[in-house]
Amino acid sequence: MKTINALKLAAAATAVVFSVNVWPQTTDAASGTTAPSASAKPSKSQVRKANRALSKKVQQALQKGGVDTAGMNVIAKNGAITLAGHTADATQIDKAAQIAKGVDGVTSVKNVLTIQEGGQ
């Protein structure tokens, strides 16, 4: 009887050790949180948040660069920027495209800006 109980205990201990080692998870040493797997995709809300942040970053760069962004929309989608709307003159169109290309995180720029004619 003692032998059977010892074997049961050994089997249970082996099962516990095996199950603990089967699902190891990496943790961030600083925060103690579980790190996401390398294949995990960002959620839709995370993607939207990143797009909004990049759009704002480009718009701020345009303003700092002296571009009038009053009639301009900056649309970001996964690093691709679209500049839409109107500006006062043609030099603003080219300047906006160059500034947007230089912003960190921008992969491409589509410029569909137009010149606003007076009186409109």
C-alpha cells in the first residue's frame, strides 16, 4: 500500500512540474507584466490611436514649418499620410509634402492639396 501511495505522489508531482513548464510566459522584468507574443496584432483601437497620433504629429510639424493648416486635413493610415484640402499658394503645397515626408513614422505621402482661389 505504501508503494502505491508513493507512486501516486510521484506521478502527481511529475504532472505538476510538467504542467508548469509547458506554458512558460516571458515577463517584463521592470514591470512584471506578461509580454505579448511576437505574432500578436495590435487591436483596431490601438491602430486608430496610432493613426491619430501620427496625424497630429504631422500637423504639428507642418505648423512649426510655417504651413497654414487652416483648410488642410492630415489623414494617417498605417504610416501613409494623405494631405487634403486647400492652401493659399502653390509653394505651401510643396512645402507641406516635404515637411510631412520628414516626420518620423511616415512611410509615404499622398498630396491632394489644391490652391484656394480668392473670394471662396
